[in-house]
Amino acid sequence: MAQDQSIKTLVIAFVDDAAAAVYSINRLNPDTLCFVLPEESKALVEAGVQPKIQQMPRRWDWIVVADATEFPSTYQTIARSLPDLLRTWEVQPGELVLDLSGATAAMAGALTLVALPWTSRVVELVPTREGSEGDRVELGSKTLVWTQTNPWDEQGTVSRREGCELFNRGLFHAAAKMFRDIELRVSGGQKPLYRAFTDLAEGYELWERFHYRQAWDKLKTAAKALEMASLWGGPPGLKAVVSPVKANAGFLEKLVLDPAEVKDFVPLDLLAHAHRKLLAGRDPEAAMTALVRGLEAFAQVRLYKSHKIKSWDVSPEQLPQGLQETCRACYLEDIDGKYKLPLQAQFRVLAGLGDQLGQAFLREWPKMKPLLDAANHAVLGHGFEPIKSERVQQLYDVVIKLSGVSETSLPKFPVLNL
């Protein structure tokens, strides 16, 4: 008899074929075993199956169905019993093998539906037919064929599309979990593809939380794996994903490897982050918070790169004459003794130094003040009024104009249509 690698859990649909059940158990050598059977079949399991098992499973149980030919009641019984049993046995996705050799149509349908989240293989002993593929097995006077399939090799495509939809909505953590679960269930040849999708989603989830280096590492790994998968076929549309992922990895590389204390690419990332939160995430509060921070980051970069001024640790003598006394009087932190410039003051310092960014800020100030007031009054600002999406978009447009940034220079996350 052929001997497969030992498995975690085997669930057998059983009516009266003891020989097939014995063969399956001895071939798969499960750690845990469950029979799904009608009441009258229990005696046959005890007399005709158990004594012939070469190595008894560590745990075993059965689920008794009232009528093995009737789908609704069979499904109800299995659905109420099997998931709890698998949780008790700590069976993880992909660790279950389902044997339908002796199943009625009702049992096969019900078991397949209920067990699908845990199943990675469905096995069956079937009569030989011309062209049958699989191991030939002699059981008494019968010649059968041992067949095995993995329903997730097809179901994975459906779930992959659901994962892509989660990704496109910015729900990267949920998308990564779905891709990881698919990877656990599909057959070996498909696993690298779903591992790449998992790395991709995890990378963008890390990026969304501003963990730039970890995100860069994930995206580099994902880009290489997806490019390799596209060369070997892969799902339609995969090649179109590789290019933007590589571009995003390049953006992160420049940001991460920039040795400066104040990084040029962070303001660009904050603008892109705010726009994603507004449009994809439909979260104007978070979008406005990121947008105001991005506006400040542009000032900080210019102050530091062009004038050697740190907004969080400024010396009053570095400032234009007219702002030095204001700094001494208003911007001193009593705990650490440092002078720290708030957002508006940063731009006024730039203007006083003759910097074009600061002068542009003063020109745009009449438009910006009501928008920044709205941000200040927002729930995540310092107030109690939910921010409106239109206000965020208006400020975004002003910041784009003020900074002189082209929207094409902002990092754009890919859209997965796979």
C-alpha cells in the first residue's frame, strides 16, 4: 500500500465501506480522525475499521447524522458540530483532508461546504474508468483508483479577488490575512504567488503606518516574486502590477537611504497618504490630520535644507530680526528649554528670510486660514465638529499649489485587478 506523509486531521464520510476507510486511514496516518456517519454505521466502525488501523490516531471522534441521504439535516448537523471539533483539535487552515469515498451525495455536499475553510485536499477511492488518473488500489475483488484534488486551487481565485478588493479599499491588513489563508490552503505550486501577495499587502500596510524601511523590504521581496510569477504565466493583469510596485519600492529606497535628519520625500508621502485617506479610505478626519502635517513638513524641509534651521530646536538669533522677540516670548518650551516654531510661524520665518515658499504661504493665507480653522475645529484637531471632505480637498489643492509639487511625483499605490 502506498504511504503518504502523515497528516494533521482526516474527516471520513462513512456509511458501509470499511475496507476503503481502513485503506485511507492507514495510507494517510492522521494525527486526529473524525467519522461522519449515520447511527447504524457506528458498530461497523468499531468492528470492521478500528481493529485494522495500523497506528491509532491520537484523538478520534464521530459526528452522527440522522439521515445520510437528506441534505438539509445532514448539513445542519455537520455545521453545528465539525467547526467546534476542529477548533478543539486546533486544526489550522489547510491541515484537513476530506475523504468522500463512502459518502452519499448529501454527505459529500454538506461536508465539502462546512469543511472548506480548513480543507487542502479531498481524497476518494473511485471505480476504475478508461483514462482514470491516480494510484490503482486492489481492495478485495475490486480495483479502485485513489484520486485527490484540492478545491482551493480553484476557490483560491475567487478568494484572491476578494483580497484584491480589500487591498484596493486600503484594508491592507485584512487583504494580507486573506492572501495568507489562501497560501495555506492551495497546492504547492501556487503557494509562492500567494506568499508574494501577502508580502505586497503587508508592505503597503507597513507603509500606511509610516514604517518605511520594513515596507521597503517587503515591497522589494514582493516585486521580485510577482515578476517571476508573471514570467511563468500568473493571473491575467499581473504584469501591470509589477511596474508600480517597483516604482513604489524606488520611492521608499530614496526615502529610507536619505541620511539627512529632515527627509525630502516625507512631505510627498504625507500628501499622498492624505489623498488616499480622503478618496479610498473616505476618512476626512485622518486625511486632514495628515494633510496639515504634510504642509508643516514642507516648511521644515525648506527651513532645514536651505537655512539650517530646525523648527523643533531653533535659536532665536537664526530668525529674522522682527521675529526674534516673538520667538523668545511665545515659543519656549519650559521642560526642555527649546524654542519650537508652530506651523504658521515656520512659514512666516521663511517669508522673513526671503524664501519663496514662505512668501507663497502669505499670498495664499486668506484662502488657507478658514481651511486651517476647520482643521483646528475638527474632532481630531482641537474641536468637536466633524470635518467635511470638501474642506480637505480644498486644502489639498492649496497645498499642491503652494508647494509646487506635481501630483505625478507623489507615490501612487497600485490597483489590483487580478
